[in-house]
Amino acid sequence: MLSEITRKEIEKKFGQEVRYPTDCEALAGHISMETKQRVSTSTLKRILGFVKGTKEPRLFTLDVIAQYLGCKNWDEYLERFARIENSEFLNLEQINIDKLKIDCRIEFTYEPDRRVEMLYCGDYEFIVVDSENSKLIQGDKLKILNIIKQYPMIISSVERGGIDIGQFKAGKISGITNINIIES
């Protein structure tokens, strides 16, 4: 399912709220008209949460959604979340990393059914202490600048076994679904 942030962007572009499953047919037509690409009504129902399903959308579908929202592809769309613009007022549920105490534990979840618990080490660095259904594993060292609910989490670097294995995007479709400080 797409994040609430992405859903709101789609509705703004569409010019109306997508409130009912039947609205997805008109949205599919509008997306096709704007992008010259087709996303089926049933796919829109699934990614907008009208139909339950654990199947993640295909990259083609995400690329078409990104094009509809004015980006070249889904990766470019996600990069917009790497830095929050200072030019708008936002009411975000987030964890202010600058104010975390060392050894504070943070838990976050994202779709489908992924959970990561990590320990704050200072200087924006975390160690994964528990992980369920995620590619992040216990012992991974993470560099994270922002933890914001409903936005994808861009992890600047993942170090595993002393080797930098690159960046990681958690919740790249649904955004982070829940964040908690579980110990401070």
C-alpha cells in the first residue's frame, strides 16, 4: 500500500479525494491520459488500500505513479524524501535524532510486515538489535538523518561486518508505518 503522503499527492494531482473503490477507475483514466501509460483499476485499488493484499506493486507501476507526480521514475520520487524542504509547514510525526540519548532504543515498522529495533550510538549512528522480515540484520551499523512516519527512511549507509554495503531505503512504498522510542 502507498504511504498516506503519496496518496495525498496523487489526490492533489487528480483534483479530488479517492474515497471509494469506484474512484479508482477515473483515477486510472487520468493517470493514463497524463503519462500515456496504463495502471489497472484493480492495481490502484490494491495500492490505495481498498483491497487487502501483501503483494508489492511492480516497479513499472511505481514508475508510472512517479511520472504522474512529475518525476522521471520511482527512485527520483524517493529522493525527494531524502531532504525535507524548508519551504512548507509540516506537521510530521518524527523522532528528533539530535535529542536522543545514547543507548536509546527505537523501533520502526514498514510494509509488508517488517519491524526493526535499533540502539542509538550517537552521531546519527544506530546498531540493529532485532529485525523481523527486513533485509537489515542484527549487528548492522546504520547512519540515519531522519526518522519520519509515513515517509520512506533513507539510510545513508549500512555497515555489515565492517564493510560498507551502501544506502538502504526502508518503506520505499508505504513509508514508515510506525515509530516508537521503546527505551530511553
